[in-house]
Amino acid sequence: MELRSALRQAALARPAVLTAVLPGATRARLAVERELGDRRWPHAPSPAAADLLVLVGSPREEAPAWLDGTWTAL
């Protein structure tokens, strides 16, 4: 039990982050990337490997189709 608890705690301390960036959010994306680097949180190479999805920016009218697909893949 202690091993499982230690592994769970280690995984939650450094979640793999997938960043989804909407058009016009470059400044916010750079700020998010800087914060993730400061926290030493790894970038997820794919939705399946992600523990956390960070959506940067706000959709103008409705969410783009690729965002729905990304969310589903998580």
C-alpha cells in the first residue's frame, strides 16, 4: 500500500500537461509555458499521455472541432 501511495503522490506532484492553444493567445501561451517550466511539469506528447489539459485563450463563438476531439481523447 505504501508503494502505491508514494507512486500516486509522485504522479500528482508532476502532472503531464497538454496545452491546447486557440488563435490569438500567443502571449497567454508563453505565460503558461513559463509557469509550467517554473513548476517543472512535463509536457504531454499526446492526449493519451496527459494528466491535465490547459486550454489557452477563449473561443470566439463555439469551440473548434479539434478541441472536442482532444477532450474526447483524454
